[in-house]
Amino acid sequence: MSTEVKKGLIYQAISGFYYVWSQGQSFATKPRGNFRHQQIKPLVGDEVEFEVDATDEQSESRLIKILPRKNALVRPPVANVDYALVVMSLVEPEFSYNLLDYFLVSVASNQIEPYIILTKKDILVETKGQAAADALIDEIKQVYHAAGYPVLVKEEQHQFIDQLAQYIEAGIYIVMGQSGVGKSTLLNQLLPDSEIQTAAISDYLNRGRHTTREVTLYPWNDGLLADTPGFSAIDFPEVEKEQLSEYFPEIWQQSQHCRFRGCLHINEPNCAVKTAVESGEIAATRYQNYCQILEKIEQRKPIYRKKK
């Protein structure tokens, strides 16, 4: 058999098969045997090398190498994520600055750029009135625009999708947020044909309802969108306390003016960050959440790794 090595991107995993997109074609691949022995698990989003039968490209190909990853998430199980649509409801559940900042630090620590999406404005207007709803949205936008984050409000469906499309660049996107905020609804609106396409692939494999599928990347404007909503664990096992301010852009910017280079912005004198909080240049909620996350990191139990 004459083989050819190609490079591509895993866009779907179904029942042990990994579907790779390469040069405008889809290839069904299986990992080489030593992947299991080396405890290597391919992920959707992985850039890979694979061998194909040069005489029959429709035959099953062999996955031979996973290229270095930018990141790898557990929920959803996808690698090399570039952007996250962080969905936060304005009500039911009530908007939480605290939870949003935890999400933002979580994605930033994985080198992921976030877009904040606010949902359920209509319910907020019904329960609190138009003026109160507008006041809350303006406050949220003011806090996060100051930190450099895009904030979009999900209102009329087509108008919102057109607005969101203006931000989409090439890259891999995920949707994340707590339960009940409308992640699945948003995904169904962005990927209306995903269930149909998945069913077609399941029929092709002849596995019917026994098909196990983890996550699929679908073309979405200039990017690729994971069709499974994620709830990243709110934990920071790899983040050191000295790094934390890097994940609060406005705090990081002000920290360059602190008297001490390793300033943690808690008890140190001549701290530019605390001065900016007092003047209102940095939102009090952002600073409070920074302090809370810092305390969690300091209380974290050390991770002892076995020597190889």
C-alpha cells in the first residue's frame, strides 16, 4: 500500500473514529496503536498528521501525530480554543459579577479571548421595568468595556446574530456559562443544522442510537464553533498568585505603575491599583473579585507530582 502523510484538523469524534478536515476534504481516521500505550487521547480541535492510502483516499486513514496544543479543555473536550462566548443571564439566574470574573480568569488562563453575551433582557424588563433593565446593562457594559471586553446583549434573534457575526474571526469558538442562562438556545440558533448533520453521519456509520459523540466543530462565519456547551471548572490549578493580575487587563495595566514590581495589590504601599480603585478608574467589583480569587489561590493545596 502506498501511503501519503497529510496535515489536518480533527473536527469530530464518533465512536473511536476521528474525522479530520484537510485540504477541503474529510478523512475518517483511527489512532495508531501506541497512542493508547502512551496515554495520548486525540481531541476535537487538534492539529494532526495522518497517513492515507494514496490509491484510495476513501479508506480508513491512520492518525500518527498530534501537533503541540495551545490549550485543552475538559468541558467541552476540545483543544486549541481561541475564543469563548461567555453567556450570562441578566435574571433567572440573576447576573453575577463574581461568577463572570471567575469565567474570565478561567478562559484567560487558557489563552482564550472572551466575548460576553447577556441574555434574558426581556424577562428583566418584565420584572424590573425598562429603566432598571437599561441601568443594569449600562453598568455592566461600563465595567467590562473599561477592561477591554466586548459585551453584546442578546435581543432580537436575527439582529443579534448579525451583530455577533461582525466580531467573528478565524479560530475555534466555544459557548460557556452556568446552567439556565441559555447556552443551548444560543447554540441552536447559531447552528440550526447541526443535529441534522450529526444524524446523517450516525446513519453513515450504521451505529444508530448507540453512536457516542463528544463534540463537533461546525463552520461558523470565518471560524469553527463547538456544538456542545461547556461549563469550565472554576478552578485555577496552574495559575500562580503573581500571574493573577495579568488576567484582569485593567489591573495589569495599572500595576505597571506600582512602587514594587511584585506588588499583589493587597497590603503593599504606593499601590497604583488600589489608588485606581479608590478613584473609580477600576471597578470595585473587579478588584473585590481579584482579591477573592487571589485568596483562593493562596489557600490552594500544593500539587505534588511524582518524579519520572
